Amino acid sequence: MLDVMPLLAAAVALFILVWLASIALYAMPESDDYCLTNRFNSVGLVGMVKSYYLASMGRLTSLVTIAAPNLASKVTGVDYLTIYPVTLICGMAVFLTVSVFWAGRLWTGLSWPERFLAGVMLTAATFVLAISLREMLYWVSGSAPYMIPAAFVMIILVELVRSAANETVLSTGWVVVLSALCFLGALANEFTPLWIMALVAGSALYRKACHPHPQLASHATMLTVTFIGFAILLLAPGNAVRMAEYPEGGKIAASFTMGLYYLWLELFWLFGQEATWAWFVFVALFSVFVAPSQPRPTAARLLVLIAGLAAAVLAGTYAAYFVGYFATASDLAMRARNEVVVFLLAGSACVVALAVRFIPSLSWHQAFRMTALVACGLVSLLLLNGRALVSVRAERSQFATFWSESLQRDDLLRAIKDRDVVVPKRSVRPSLLMDADLTDNPGKMPNDCIAEFYGKQSVLPRD
């Protein structure tokens, strides 16, 4: 019964994940997906990455990830529109896997059902607190540049915290893995490298002052590869083209103050959500009553570690808003804020789990443990009030119609031999599954990219 209870406690969170994954079956590619796919089809993966690096952006990790559905389509022979939702569901499964791994590393000695429970809870909390659920789960070009590096940061974060709190040595193999993740994360977007630098530098400072095994050379390696990746990203010629699209950007003084302003708004919103507190209550209950007794350094060292980790998470989050305002003179894009949510939830959970180590574990007491698992299951009910699920409930009646009309449009574009095609306008436009539809201008996105994908000269909508 004790082995089954964690799985029962995960039932509500697992239901949410299955529900959200089922919606991905209705998803369709959008403008950026078509544009990048066209470039891939014309010049190949390497040529596509090179052309975007020179003319648009330096996010090499993100570019390769966005190309994944088209690459899978070519390898398997399955149609691109069919493989697209499958790729999205695989992405959700990868994030869940990373979350389960994260839980198993944060709390030592967990059974697999316990790891699964904690991982499912973190994943469900992340999804229901999404700033934009479409850009987190249902649009590859929106999720790839931010959710993939978010997963990298989760692994880096938990390994550094685990080694510091448990006073263990980072093995050579783990240093290699973390260095690779640091490098790839630094190539994903413009603020993730700053998060990684804050975590690695903070870990090095703590270990030099308090840890019996400082391993400063290993940390220097991780910092070096992060700097290299960041430099490759920033030196991309295409960045100048993107910056030119935001002429109001580049104001460094205003970026310091507006970064603080937007950080405050994010924290005020996030910590005002029931789902956020449900996650923190779960972490506290799980740490005291479910997880086995955890090793810990002296009280003074643990306090320093907690304070340093909290500072690193806040500093990293602030850096994201600073970079966002400096680049665009506006708030961070919603898809980028999705990554901020992941960082805050995972980072704050590490802080809570470390703080609770001051309380002796009561997991040895079966009655306490059973009661806590029941409480964890009840707390997960609060996730059903997450903001993302409000949109799901409001728009779920439109999903089947959107999918059906998308397939009809695809059939029409494939069947008609004319170079100039007119397609019916959509009768529904669920915000969870789409943003920009065809316009009356055939020479601009998304019309031009969709036309090229189907081998047409122009595609226009009609009533």
C-alpha cells in the first residue's frame, strides 16, 4: 500500500497532464514553423542553421530543436502535419522525465513512485501556471527556445544544489554532462546563459568557502564553456537585424529600473496563484513526511547555501527582464516568461526543500507518511484552478472544429494545381492553438511561408 499511495496522490496532477497532452493532438504548425521548414527543405539542416545565424539570430540550439518535426517527418516518412503534434507530446514527455529526474536528485533515497509523484506535480504546476500555454506546449517555435533550455537549467540547478547540500563530489562524468548542458543552454537564448553563470559562480563561491571539496577547476570549466556558447550566440550577425526591429531598445539605464518593475509584477502575480502555493506546500509536506532523512551540512553552512541560492534565482530572474527590456524596450515576451516560471518554481522548490532540512524527517512514521501523501493528493486539487486551465475550459469546444478546418485547408492546398489559391477563413480561432492566421497581404508572413510550403505563389483567405 505504501508503494501505491504516491501513485494515487499523483492522480489529479497526472490527469491534468493527460488532458493537456490530448489537446496537442489538435495543434498545427504556424508561420515560423513553416518558414523554418521551408529553409530546411531548400538548403538542409546545416544550411538552414547557417542562414538564420547570419541573417536572423544566434540561437543555434533553438533552431535545431524547431527543425525536429520536419527532421522526424523526413526520417519516418510521416506527413509533417501528422508528426507535428506527436513532437509536441514528446516534448511534454521529455519535460516530465526531466522533472522526475530533478526530484530524484533533489531528495536522495526516493522510491520510483515517490520520484514520479514529485515530478508529475512539478510538471503539472509548471503547465497550469504557464504565461502562454500555447507557446509552452502547442507551438514548437514558441516552446523550443525556452522550454528546452529550461530543462537544461533544471538539471544544472539540482546537481549543483545536491552536491553542495550533501557535500559530495561532482564526478568527472557529471562535470562533462553539466558542461555540455551549460554550452547548449547558452546557445538557446540571450538570458539563459546569465542564469547558468549565476548558478555556477554561486556554487563555486559557496564551495570555496564552505564545501570540503571545492572543485573550482570543474566550475571554471563549466563557466568557460558557458561564456563560449554565449559569445557564439551574441556574435551572430543576424542579431543586428533583429535589434533593428526594436529601435526603442538599447537603453541601459531604463533597463535596470524596468527590469525591476517587471520582475516585481511577475513575482506578485506568481506568488498570488493558488497553484504556486499548492506546489510549495507539496514540497514542504513531501520533504518532511515522505522523503527519507537527507544529509545536510552544519546549520551555518545550510543557511549560507539557502541565502545564496535564493539570491542566485532572483538575480537570474531579474537578468531575464533586464535583457528583455534592453532588447525590445518592453516586457519579456510571454514565451520567454514561460521559462522564467520554470526557473522560479524549480529554484524556489530547492530553497524550500533545503530550508525544511532543519526539521527532522518523519517519513519513518507510517501513519504520518500516509496522511502526508493524502494531503499531497488533496493539495494537487488546487492545480485545477491554474490560469492555463481557465483558457482550456473556455476554448475546448473549438478544438475539433479548428483541427477539421486545418485539415480541410491542407487538403485544398495540396489538391489545387493553381499557383494562386484562395482558402476559406476559419470559423474559430482558439488562442491556445493559434495566433496569426492568413491575412489579405500575400507577400507577408504567414501567407508567404505557407504558400512556399505548398509550392504556391500566393495563398489568400476568403469569407
